[in-house]
Amino acid sequence: MIDTLPINFSHKQSAHCENGVVSNLMRHKGFEVSEPMIFGIGSGLLFSYLPFIKVNYAPVFTYRVLPGLVFSRFAKRVGIKVKREKFSNPIKAQARLDENLKNKNPVGLQVGVYNLIYFPDEYRFHFNAHNLVVYGKKDNQYLISDPVMENVTALTEKQMEKVRFAKGAFAPKGHIYYPTAFPEKLDLESAIVKGIKQTCRDMTAPVPIVGVKAIRWVAKNIRKWPKKIGAKKTNH
């Protein structure tokens, strides 16, 4: 059992996990960037309807880009370098996490939601693209800043391994990420323009299952679904 020195990490609740993790990690490094700003610069807004992918037996509707893209785009546009790693071996994954905590470096993790014991039961489902920050370790407990929660919490080593190596779609595979280098000043103005332009391109893409076209298609067809596939399946 390895404890770490306390990290003075400021937890702030947010509306969405990835944006909240990035905002909290940036604040820890001395850069105050709001959750909406990160979402916008990272071109996070995207509507798509993916009937060929099923999650909990239902076709996928997305209102944002794939997990990880917001931070990747944000980092590139403001000049931050980010290190990412995935693992097939849980022991190596834990060692890398412990190494960062020993160096007083809080990190972001991708995890599965279903086995997060601090989530209310109604929030626990099979979704493997949740994000949180680990900022310390004490008495065999990892100290957790989960941005969708009001307060900080904790997980044991076994509980952490279970959520980091959840099975299924978008399996996290021990995914760990953290910023490693920063410019002296963030060029937000240029980054904002790039974010807006990409969001506009994505939402006006000439593809029927993406963007404005997808919104119109779903709005037109979803009204027919109760008769076509039944009310129970439509509601699901």
C-alpha cells in the first residue's frame, strides 16, 4: 500500500465529465478556463443518429463528439501537450497511476460507469466513456474528483481496477491522460475561431446521419416509430 503526499487540488462540479476534467486539470496548472469554453474550443457539439450501433439495446443518438476528442482538439488549439496511455495489464496501469500521484501530478482517467459505487443506482449503466480525476491516494483509497459529483470521493484499488478495465463498447483499457507542457499564455481568440468553424462544418456535413440533416431526419421519422416498432421499444 502506497500513500501519496496530499495534492492541493480544487474540485469543481460541472455539467459534463470530459469538459469538467479538463477544466479542473487546467485550473490546477494555473489556467482558468471554463467548462463551456473548453467544450466550444474542442468543437464538442455534434448531433448524430447511429442506428447500426446499439448501447443498452437502443440505437445511439449522440449530442457531442467521440470521447477524448474535446480535450485533444482543445489541447492542440491552445498549444498544450497531452500524454495518453492505455494498458492491457492492470498491474502496469496501476503502477503508472501511482507513479503520477507520487510525483504530485493529478491525472484524468477514462472509466466505466456501471461499477462506480458512489453513483446513485439510476445513474449506473453500461457506459465506458466516463471521465474523472485522481488526485491522491490514502489508506488504499484513490482520491477522486469526479466533475459530475458535488463533492470529492474515493475508490479502493480493486474498485479502481474494475472501472478502469470495464468490458464492452468503448472499453477504457486503463486509459490515463494528463497535460505535460503549456505555453506561457493560451491563445484563446484563435482557438475559439477554429472551434466555431469546425463545429459549423460538422453540423452542416453532407451526411444524413450527422448534424442538421440528422436532426431533421429524426424529427420527421421518430413520430412514426410507435406504430412501426411499438411504444415500448420507442420509449427505450
